[in-house]
Amino acid sequence: MMLPNIIRIKVRSKESRGINLYIPMILIYLLLLPLLVLFIPLWLLVSLFTAGTPKGYMIVKIVPAFYKLLCATRGTEVNVLDKDSEVILKIF
């Protein structure tokens, strides 16, 4: 499984040519990195206190599930159409 690399946002209207934006996901990952650094010790502490319980097992599985969810967004395409304009969002 690979993480998404690029988000493409395309905005078009009937009167104008439109805008294409290619946003590298590394910028978003760098913004989320401080939150991850704060979250991991808290996650480890909570999983230690709830070890051996069904709820503790679910807490341990949160990080791999979040990674799989992020990887599953690869290939997502959202089209929003209006009578005058169009917005397309693609995740590569």
C-alpha cells in the first residue's frame, strides 16, 4: 500500500479557461507530523492501561487502521457540477 502523492484540483467555468492546482501531499504530511508526534505517546499510554481488554485491542488497532484509510484514498475522484462551473478533485 502506498500513500497518496498528489492532489489535483481543477476549477472550470464557462466564461474562463479554468485553474489546475497540483498540491504535493508531502506538504500536508509535514503539517500533520507534529500532531502525530504528540499523538503517539498518548496512544501508547492508553494502550498500556487498557491492555488485555477488548477496548484495548481496538485502541491498538487505531494506527494501522488510520494508515490503511489514508492509503485507500488513493484513486479518489470527486466531480462537482453546476450549470456555470465545474470542480474536479483527484487524489493520485
